[in-house]
Amino acid sequence: MSVLVFIEAADGVVKKSSLEAVSYGFKLAGASVTAIAMGSISSDELAKVGAAGAAKVLHIADSRLDNGVIQAYASALTQAVDKTGADTLVLATSSLGNAVAARVAVSMQAALVSNVVDLPETGSGFKVKRSIYTGKAFAMTEVTTAKKILAIKKNAVEIKEDGAAASVEALVVNLTDADFAAKITSVDKAEGDVLLPEADIVVSGGRGLKGPENWGMIEDLAKSLGAATGCSKPVSDMDWRPHHEHVGQTGVKVSPSLYIAVGISGAIQHLAGVNSSKYIVVVNKDPEAPFFKAADYGIAGDAFEVLPKLTEAIKAAK
Ligand SMILES: Cc1cc2nc3c(=O)[nH]c(=O)nc-3n(C[C@H](O)[C@H](O)[C@H](O)COP(=O)(O)OP(=O)(O)OC[C@H]3O[C@@H](n4cnc5c(N)ncnc54)[C@H](O)[C@@H]3O)c2cc1C
């Protein structure tokens, strides 16, 4: 099996989900994994790709690829697949990754499986386990094509950390004006130190916080952890918090290592946005709140008493 892993970066920083994809590729194919990175990315960032399991990193250092233009990425990636002769492309499931993978699948005549959560079963055929229905069920998908694209769900794989350095080689591909026909002319980032969709830790508040004037407690806890802040839908509907913080089925879907839910009941529509978090901690004064069933750790108590103590304890531990 010849595996190529597509690396996504934002502002020159390789995404954690891409490092997970590299480690998945390493588990799949061992030390022969090659990764492909595009745009302006420093050698330190490319070294992380090697540490996560890639033996070789191909780098298309074209600054026009800094902005995530889907068609250009798809064109560059298709050429990289051709040049390396890879039969399996691995990447992280993401909005950009899904759009790029779909286009490359057509050119490669490959089957595309997204939201993959485990290594394939290869005893008879090639069967891949994937997460479906926003994480509430799993499906086994049989892939019968020679070429395959596997898009890995966030937090499904531990990042390999004992890897050696990778060799980095420049790769030149032919990109035309047509590849850049759709241009991103400006990017307005949501406010806040840590962006919610990419955050590794999220502290979210619900209607149990009683009003926007009490959000200082959530922000203090988030700050002590270097976390992003989120909220439930009614909270943003009532304008207690901005809409881009609304987490759930109809809002942002997050996949942090740690999701702390404070004063949120745990309705199924909220859980749909958080159930690929690695660990969930719930603070709720009602011990029967449904969120406790989805939690790894729970504190049954009044948020107004628990949160200041939790924040102080975290600050002291640091
Ligand atoms: C089509 C549809 C789509 C939806 N999409 C979403 C979505 O994307 N995201 C989303 O969040 N919701 C969504 N909802 C709404 C969802 O069904 C719930 O109504 C909502 O999640 C409840 O928000 P909440 O938990 O903040 O409020 P509540 O249900 O009112 O829960 C408040 C919780 O706070 C606890 N509490 C109260 N006081 C304290 C205190 N002092 N300390 C600690 N805990 C306390 C209570 O015990 C309670 O569990 C959707 C609904 C529909 C119909």
C-alpha cells in the first residue's frame, strides 16, 4: 500500500487533525508514509509532520496556496498523487478536506470514505468503520476500488509522538489561472483569542448561567485553560452571546480534547455538536440532567459556586 497524507495548515500552522491523519497513515502503511503540504509553512511545522509518522514530506511552497482555494488544492493534490503513484490518500475530515477529497476522488477514480474512526479490516476485502448520524452510530463500508481516499474523523487517532525527522522535498506542480478562478478576497476572523471550531479546549455555557452578565465566570475559566468559549442555542438566540459561539446540530460542531459544559441540559441537538470531543466534563446543579450520561466527568453543583473554585484551582495548579 502506498499512502499519501494531505496536510492542512492555517496561518502556516499544521492542523492537529492533519497530524492525526499522518499517524493514521503510519499505522496503515508503516514507515513508508509520504505527506504533502501546501503554501507557506515553516520547516519547524513540517518537522511536526515527520514526528507524527511521515518518512517524507513533499512541500509545494506556492504562496497562492495559503488561502485554501479548493480547486487549486484539488488540482495540486491530484498531480501529487500521480507523481508519487500513491494508491491511498489519507486526510482529515473537514470542510476544506471534504471538498478537496471529492474532486480528487473523481480524478483518481477512487472510492472516498469520510469520518473514518478506525483502521480498515483487510481479512476479506477492505472494510472501513465510519461514524454516521452526527456520531450516534457507526457503519462498516466496503471499498472495492483499487484506489482509496480515507478522511479521518477528528480525535479518532492518537498522534504518534516518538517519530523521527522526515526528509522534506520541494514539489513543483502546474497550477493555472483556472485553478484560482474563485478568489478569497478577504477573511474576517471571529473575535476571541482561540477560535471555536479549531479549539483544543472549549468552555461552553447554557441557560443555567441566568444572563449575559454572568459570562465572566465562563471567560475566566476559559482563559485559565487557554480555551475557546461556546454556548447553547437559546443563549445565542437571546443575544447573551454572539451566534458564532452557538454549538450543536444547528451551530458549530467542535472536536476538542476537552469540552466543559456549564449549565447546559444536554439536549440531543446540543450533543450532536460535541460528541466527537475526547473528554466531556459537565457542571450542572441537577444531578438528573441528561448531559451527565454523555460526560466522562461530572460535577453536580451550582455553577456559581463551582466555577470560581475550579478556575482558582487551575490557576494554582499552573
Ligand atoms: C431543530 C432544533 C435544533 C436545535 N439546535 C440546537 C443546537 O444546535 N444547539 C443547542 O444548544 N440547542 C439546540 N436546540 C435547542 C435544544 O433542544 C435545547 O432547547 C437547548 O440546547 C437547551 O439549552 P440549555 O441547555 O442552555 O438550556 P436548558 O434546557 O434550559 O438547560 C439549562 C440547564 O442549566 C442547569 N442549571 C440551572 N441553573 C444552574 C446553576 N446555577 N448551575 C448549574 N447548572 C444550572 C439546569 O439544571 C439545566 O440542565 C435545537 C432545537 C431544535 C428544535
